[in-house]
Amino acid sequence: MTLLETLGINLPIIQAPMAGVSSPALAAAVSNRGALGSIAVGAVDPARARRMIVAVRERSAHALNVNVFCHRPAQAERAIEASWLDHLRPYFASFDAAPPNELHEIYKSFVADDAMLAALVAERPRIVSFHFGLPREEQIRALRAAGIVLLATATNVAEGRAAADAGVHAIVAQGYEAGGHRGIFDPDAQDSCLGTLALTRILVRELDLPVIAAGGIMDGAGIAAVLRLGACAAQLGTAFIACDESDADAGYRDALASDAAKHTVMTRAISGRPARCLKNQFTMLGASVSDRQIPAYPIAYDAGKALNAAAKAAHVSGYGAQWAGQGAPLFRALPAGELVAILARELAEHA
Ligand SMILES: Cc1cc2nc3c(=O)[nH]c(=O)nc-3n(C[C@H](O)[C@H](O)[C@H](O)COP(=O)(O)O)c2cc1C
């Protein structure tokens, strides 16, 4: 069986799961055109995840990918959190606001969330994908027993092998160009920063599983290029941010259309994990702090979201988590179904 048959799609195109951006309407519009639509439930609770899956199903009977975060549960370090809040105090003050008194782990890792596992087994989306690591063995067994196809992000060979050994069906090779959070399993380990081209090629050679390339792919030419490298499909995130159905806010869309798109930055300051963002006030703040000053993911994100809320209340959008990949200047603002049709046409022209 080919990967596309396993995923139940006609086109080798996956709309990336994007927490906060990939709405059920976006995923449904993509799936209805023969590509794979994805929603991300890493930042919501199981009840909300089920409502999101139902919302996709109300709009589409096609395949759906549901994405969860598998990071190591956060270790609270009160001294680092307090000093980080002190560091951010002047930024809050510039919006006549104060930082929160303390920070919390604002959402659970799937690794520690068997209520989410039960929700997924009950809803049985065709596909579940993992970011930031792998779930526990028994969670993989339960999802497989429910007939769910499993994908996992890898940023290097060791992660790809670990995912293959754990029993996933295909690997998402996420290059350093990619927008959003880097899927690296251990954010404190040395990052080899492999680009999409090299990583895809290496994983195709080293692993016995289908590889899906992700990072910097924005059009049919990019999709054709990674297929030629041996990938079975391409996963595109940034390409879909400005679609009508996405949940990106106006400030994010404006930033994407600005010069900032030419200057994406890998930063840890917003959430506590490295993530590629459009250059904005938050990435500039992050440029002058060391990793050790920043609390663990997602505890740091509690502060990041509070600072963004204070800024937005003052009509400033530069503190948003405006994730985007290096291909950002190539974005197109269209209804998602139209974008998929154009990608398919461009792919045919370059095949
Ligand atoms: C706004 C945004 C949010 C993202 N959120 C997630 C997520 O929740 N889960 C996940 O596995 N990947 C997430 N990613 C990463 C994508 O899966 C994918 O690796 C990336 O978008 C590919 O690079 P590109 O943006 O250059 O296409 C996100 C990417 C973006 C741009």
C-alpha cells in the first residue's frame, strides 16, 4: 500500500497541523480537495479536541489528521520563572500592565494525558501525528489497535529511528526552515539544524518508512522537488496561514505580508521551545536573552501569551506567536480549497 492510500488521500500534500491556526474549517476545506487536512489539539483539553473533530466531520467526510504534543512534561523551576517575569516586567509596564504573579504549565503533554488518548480512540480520526517526541508504548499500542495511522516529526536520524522503532507508519522530516515549533525531542540537546533537503534525503536513505518532507515548501515546485528527493508527500504549514479559513488574526496576517516575512527567527523566548517566527518585537526581545533564562515549555508560553494579551489590549500586535517558515514571502491569501487546487496544478506542471 502506498503512503497516499494509507492516508486516504489523492494528492501528496498535507496541510500541517498548526495549533491556534489550523481551524476545523481549514482542515475540512483541504481534505475536501483530496489533500490531507490537519487540526492540532496539543493546546486544548480532550473535550475541546472532540468538539474540533466533530466540527471537521460536519464539513468533510474525508481523512483527517489530529496532532498532539509529546514533550517531556515541564519541570517547574520557580527561581527561573520569577526572574523571567521580572525581566518581562518593563515590557508589560509599557502597556500599563503587570506580569502574572506566577506561571503555570498551561497544557498537558499527551504523554501524561490518557484522557486525550481515550478521546482519540473514541473519535478514531484516520490519522494521529506526534510532535516534540513520542508517546508511551501503551499509547501507541492503543492508537494502532483502534486502526489509526500514526505519523511522527523527526528533525534528525536518531529521532526518525526512534519513531520507526516505536511503530509509527511514516516520518515527517522537519527541516530547520520550517515555521512554528521545532519538533526536536530534547530542546536542550545540541541541534544539528538540518535543512529540509538534506534531512529528507538522509531519512529516505536511512529509514524503511515513508518520509513526508516539511519546511519551506510553499508551492508546487517545492512539492515536486521533495518528491524527487524521495519523499512520499510534502507537509506545508506557512503556505496555509493566510487562507480565509485559518484562525490567524489580523496582526499576524499583516506581519506575514510585511518585510518581516523575509526575516524569520528561531526563538525560544515566546514559548520555552525553539520555534520559527516572523521577526517581531518578541523575537527582538528574545535575541538578548540566553536559553537558561527562559522557563521550560510550555510554562514560558504562559508568560508569552500574557504579554501578547497586554500588547493586543494596547493595539500592538508585535508580541504574537507569529510562527512562519523561511518560505513565508511566497504565501498566498486564498480560500484553502483554491490553494490546494493551485498546488495540485503547479505540481503537475513540475512533475
Ligand atoms: C503557525 C504554525 C503552527 C504550527 N503548529 C504545529 C503544531 O501544533 N503541531 C505540529 O506538529 N507542527 C506544528 N507546526 C509545524 C508544522 O507541522 C510544519 O513542520 C511546518 O509548518 C513546515 O514548515 P513551513 O511552515 O515552512 O511549511 C506549526 C507551524 C506553523 C507555521
